Amino acid sequence: MNLAYGLCLSWRERGLATRAVCLVCRYAATEGGKERVIRVVPENAAAAAVAQRAGFIPGEHTNGEDGTRPDWYIRDLLATRDQRARDTP
């Protein structure tokens, strides 16, 4: 599953992208997902901030097919499932 996010200027800085990424990760965890990766070009600080606020941690750097060298942000979805199980009464 691939996920891309972007918002019009007037909707930015409200936490909407972060919330959407968190919801997609929660859904992916319930469907058996184990890990998700967000790739961000280093110049896109806003996208990197969304990834980090959504619980992704910095990972490796790779070479993109288009010649870019994106930063990887990784989130363990098994931890998401385990956390939900603990939070459920």
C-alpha cells in the first residue's frame, strides 16, 4: 500500500495530514500490516514533520527511481496493534 499526502495552503498547520496518516496506519494494522515507510525528499520539511508526528522514526536514505535521495521514515504497525489491544477495555 502506498500513501501520499498533501493539503491546500488554507488547510495546512491544523494537524489534518498527521491525523490522516495515523488513521491509515491504524487501518493497515487491523488488516495485517506490519510496517509502513514514508519516503520524503530532504527539502520537504513539512512532510518529514508529518511523518514524525504520526509516529514514524527516521530510517535509511535510498536512491529514488527519479534520481532523488529520499529520507525514509518507518513505523512499526505491530506496535500500533499491541497499543490498541492495551487501550481496549
